[in-house]
Amino acid sequence: MNELRDFDIANYLDNKEIIAEYLTQILEDGDVDEFIGAINDIARAKGIGSIAKETNLNRESLYKTFKKGSKPRFDTVLKVLNALDVKLVAVA
């Protein structure tokens, strides 16, 4: 019998357009915890190790920084988004 595996969005975040749409939808909802979780999903998709190297942040601290319920510093969020090649844009 085949077992169902848990769905993991990180398995589908494989190009810039999908990542941009994913983050856009999360930001439209306005839930900060979801946004932090989405960054975690994207970082896992890209590889936490490579993000850690690029940001000069410890791999373990990245896992803690973007776990559910965390409140990361804005500069840390920007560093990681930059490493993910994601830019935030404000539109009026």
C-alpha cells in the first residue's frame, strides 16, 4: 500500500516566478508569522547551508530565526531575502 507523504511547499519553490507569487500571496494576507514561515520554506528550497554561507549567519541560528512563532530582526530578514535574490517592493 502506498503511504501519503506530508505536503512540503519547499519541493515546489524551484523558480523565481513561483517564489515571487508565493511571497506575494503571503504578503497580501498580512500574516507576519506566515511571511516568516514562507521565508523559511524558500530558504529550505534553496538550501539552508548556502543561505548561511552567503549571509554569514550560523545554519542553526537560521533554523531558529525562521521557525514558527519567532520574531526575527528586520535586518536578518533582509539579509536572507537578499541571499534568496528576493526584493520587496512597495506599491501605492
